[in-house]
Amino acid sequence: MRPQFRYSLLFALFAVPASTAVAQSPRPIRSADLYRLRDVGAARLSPDGAWIAYTITTVDSAKDKSDSDVWMVNYEGTRTIRMTSSPEGESNPRWSPDNRYLSFVSGRYESKGGQVWLLDRAGGDAVRLTDLKGGVGEYEWSPDGTRLAVVSHDPDPEDAKPDSLKTKNPKPIVLDRYAFKRDNTGYLDRLRDHVYVVDVATRKAVQITTGDFDDQSVRWSPDGKRLAFVSERSGTDPDRTNNADIYVIDAAAGAIPVKLTTWSGPDASPAWSPDGQFIAYLQGSEPQLSAYTQNTIAVLPSGGGSPRLVAASLDRDVNALSWSADGQTLRFLLGDDRAVHLASVSVNGGTVSRVLEGRRAVTSYDASSTGRVVVTSATATRSGEVFAFENGALRALTHVNDSIFTALALGTTEDVQFKNKDGLTVGALLVKPAGFDASKKYPLMLRIHGGPNGQDQHAFSFERELFAANGYLVLAVNYRGSSGRGQAWKKAIFADWGNKEVQDLMAGVDYVISRGIVDTTRMGIGGWSYGGILTDYTIATTTRFKAATSGAGSALQTSMYGSDQYIYQYENELGAPWKNPKLWEKLSYPFWHADRITTPTMFLGGEKDFNVPIAGGEQMYQALKSLGVPSQMIVYPGQFHGITRPSFVKDRYDRYLGWYAKYLMGVTP
């Protein structure tokens, strides 16, 4: 279905030192604060555990673009050094095994697509290591530090021609794939992602994998002789199967990959044991549950054999798998009911231990052979920062956004739960405005997350805080279909969209109303992606909401067939439209019952969205316009499913506030 759109915080100004700042009372958050907040990327420990590399993403408001740079901080947290500053941006920092180099990916200067660059820690400017025409999608150092394993896209033959022979006029796009489009990429040709090995000394690249397949998640064996990777190579047409497998191949040109896994569904994220004897990986759900997949930890011999499930009874989301240095324990991130924890389990199975828990979301972690562990973690009132995790406690290493958060009066985020129509307990977050007064009634804003395979969790949400700062109670419900509550909770909406989810959303609204703090004449609703789809379902079901915003949504689902990127899901969950027309008609009820909608609604979307094409919003906009219901359509030029241009991000929030103010507060924009 729709991958949850998570807005990545955009950032601009550095903190003013406390000694020079003028003391001021905390103030409400504003949409322009998007330009001040900075996004801290995943932290990477140096092999000796002495330094941590990470990225900081800021916004240049004058150029209307974001820029990511590499920084590092020592383990004591006493020294912070900016390592890069090019306007093209840098990402994915990694340390060479001998601690000599800090590498990163950048499109600086003339590169088409990112290339790997090396910073010698002894000094000097960064030098470019790779020169792959298809750029670098991901990479990993070999254990001895002499080579890199790189995933790169096949070069376009047109790019190899001299400028004088290149076609000046656009050529027709010829498509012959079953899955022929993808958001951010566009129309899909037969150029694929393959594995290369790059020699650090000579900078020569050797292609390792070939074929009409995409390869990813490449990982070196501990002895540096083999590579594990993930690829969809089953059947005559991999586009028609949701079946990625783990392969192993010798790190040499002409080697033949060996398939290790036989599960009919997706396998992912291979991780070699320290002795190279085993590979741990994530086994997904059955193929037809492509929109509701939930990983299970599996281990199998690296030379081939039967897999063994580890923590098979753990009915929760698992990601970011790694081995302990002694090979006895597996670490991972555990998504569980509005939080994400760092957890571990014995390789031989047994009880899962939550190593770092609490009402927080751990977004990444890294560990060195010295035993040191760092995490990137966020809470409802703080965006992600890097922490050392030692003796069961967190110690802050970065303070990137401390000054801005100190200046803000944020709302209070509360865990709430309630029973739905079927007697099941539903979890949600309720954000109350700063200075909340329980004796008063507030307008209620129901904001719906996308996915549906995602969750609203205890991590800073600019959107929720912005609505709270404007006087709204903000309710975020983890309806059936969401993650964090187990496989049955996810797949409860299989081929039954807009039914149980709406019941859960309404149960949440009724619960908050029962607390006596809601002005029921001033209730708004909205969301993006599947949140926009559920907005359409809800306003076609009830007239309780007096204003709505539906972003990147759809309602006439039949029209999405062949228009978006979800062909596999449609045919394996719903069946082809001509085979199951009644179900397709049922799932399109917001459009067919648009005459029941009275809620003034703003529709929004990216012009180039191939995830949920903007036609989905345009159709509903046209229907409501035809019916005389107040509506508006906002199209963001050049944008895909996720709106990334900073001025457009701010514009979207300002339009949200203006639309709700007009219909809920009686304020004329």
C-alpha cells in the first residue's frame, strides 16, 4: 500500500552560545522554525571507538534547498568537528577498518550521482575514490580496508556518447516491464543496480553481479573473500514476485552467485557472523502481505543449509540487525506500540531483552569491537540526537537542536488507549497545547499517519507540535493496519480498506470527547499518503468534521491501477479489476459516495508523484467542486510523493493552518 511519508526535519542556523543568548520566555513553535531545526543522521563509531561520525542536514532558505554535511564528535563529547562543507552535500559516512580514512558519498563538482570520497585523517582535502557512471547507491569497506563493495546503477549508453553524437531532442520512452514506474525514479527501464568491487589503491572498479535484476544490501564476509547481497531473481519475471533472496558470491569478476534462502517471501539485511560461518537476516511475511510485512530474525549457514528462526514468537517489528563481537548475540531495533527500542536476543534463541527502552524512538545504532555503543534517539519533545549508551544510560554527544528546543513551549504528548467497535484496544498519542487547561474545551485535530504499515510514535513531530501551538488537541491513532502491534493487527485490513481503520479513528475521537475537553463543533481531520486516503474514506462516512486536508490520497481506486507503483499489491491482494470489480467498487466508496461529503476539504499533492499520483486528489477535488462543497487543490510543481523543497514544506503547513482556521476558528486568512 502506501509507504508512510515521514517528513525529514530541515535545518538552518546553529545554536547561539548560552553565554551570549538573551533570556526569553519559551514561545510557540512556528512554521518558519523548519528553517532553524537541523536533522541529525545515523551515527557511525570509528573502529577504535574514539570518534563518531554523523551528518547534519540544514536548509539554505535563500537557495531553497537542503544540504547535508559530515561531522564527527569524540566519544567523550568534548570535541565536535565539521568535516565537509560543499554545497552539493555529503552522506553515508563510514570509517576504514584501520581508522585512517573517513569516507562519504557526495555528488560534489561534476559527478552524476554520488561517488565515494575519502578524507585522510592525517590531513588534506577529500579525494574522490570512485568514478562509476551510475553513481554509488550504497557501499561497505572490506575487512582489510583495501577494497570497497559498491552498489551502482547500470550506466545509460546515451551518456557514453560524445556530446556531438548525443540526441538533443527527447526520445520516446519505451516500456516493457510489468512494474514500469516508481516514485522519485520515474519510468523503469532495463538498467539495473549491480555490485562492484573497487580497489582503494588503484581506484579500479570490477563488476561482480550482472543480469536483469537489481542487487542491494551488499556485505563482506569477515575473511574478505565473499559477498552477501539481496536480489529478486526468482521466476521468469521478478517484478511479478515479492520474493527477494539472500545470495553469496566470490568477490571476483565472473563468479557465480549462490542462492541461500528458499522462503517464498522477501528476505533482507544479511549480516555475517564474526567467524563467517553464519548469516543472520530478516525474513519477511508471506508474499501477498507486501503492504503489511513484518520481519522475523533468521540465521542460516553461510555455505548453505536450512534457516533457523530466532525469537520466532516475537510478534513485533524488527530492523537493523547486527552481531555482537563474540558472535553469541544479535542486536536489532524493535518497534513496539508507539516506541522503538534497542533490543537483543541470543543467537540460540530465547528471551528478547530490551536493552534500551522507554517512551522514545531509537532510529539507529552502532557498536564497535571495543564494546562501545552509540544510538540516535528521539523523544516527543526532542528531535534525534547522538548518544553514547553506557551502563544502561544515555549520555548526549550532540546538542544540535538544544537552543531551539529551549526556546520553544511545546505541547504535552500523552499515551492514550481505548476500545474499538470490536472490543480491541487501540493505542494513540494525544498532544495537548502548552498551558493546557482541563476545564476548557479545545478544537480537535485528527491527524492520520501514512503507510498504513507505520506508526505514530514518541519522536518529535513538527506537524503535531505546530497544530498544538495553534490551540488544537492533536490525536494520532495507530489504527488497524499500523505497525507496532503485531502481524494480525497489520493484516486486519487486508482487502478491506477504509473500514476497520475508520472505526478505530472514530473510537479515538469518541474517547477524547468523553474526557470533556473537546469542542465537538470544531473538529478537523487530515493526513498524507494513506493518511490522505483514510481522510477521504472518513469524510465520506461521517459529517462530524468541519474541515479536512487530504494530501497525496486517492478515492477512485480503480483509476490507480496502472497509474501508480503498486501493481503487485493490487493483483495479489485485490485481484485484477476485471476479475473482482465489486471489491474495487467497494474500496472506491469515497468517490462513488462523494455526494455524502459536506466537509470543506483541501487536496494537495506532488506534480510528479508516482506513489499516489496526484490524479487521486484531482478526482476528489473535481467531485466536490461539482457538488458545491468548498474545496481547493494545491499542486506542488516538480515534487514527488514526499514534498522536499523547503519553501513548499513551509507552504503546506501554512495552508493547513489557514484552511483549518477558516472553517474551525472562523478566521479569514
